[in-house]
Amino acid sequence: MNISVGSLIKWYEEYSDGIVKDAGTGILVQIRGPRPYGNSYKVYRNKFKDFIWVSQTCIEKIEYEDIDNRT
């Protein structure tokens, strides 16, 4: 996954059975890893104005077009 600190991301919170409990957008602020089970990511959640730690399976990078560099 090509993701770095400052990336705009979509985060997910899941129940233990994998059903999504909540989701939203946020900004990646810290990466912990490598770890045997994968990296951990600290995300600022816009929806709640707080921080959470999530696993790699619970985030997606949001791709967007830089409007200043459009051709």
C-alpha cells in the first residue's frame, strides 16, 4: 500500500465478525511498524475530531486530483 503520513484516507471500524460498525474520512498522522501482524496507523477522524489506531485492513487511501496541476 502506497500510503504516507499526511495522506487523506477512509477508515473503518469493524465488529469482531468483520461487519463494518462505522466509517469516515481522516488524515494519517503516524505509522507504527513493521510488526509481525502488519503496520498500525494513527488516524485523525474528521467525523469525531479525535485519533484512533487502526490496522492496515481498516484504511484506504483516497486518491484525488490536484486541481493546481490539472492539464
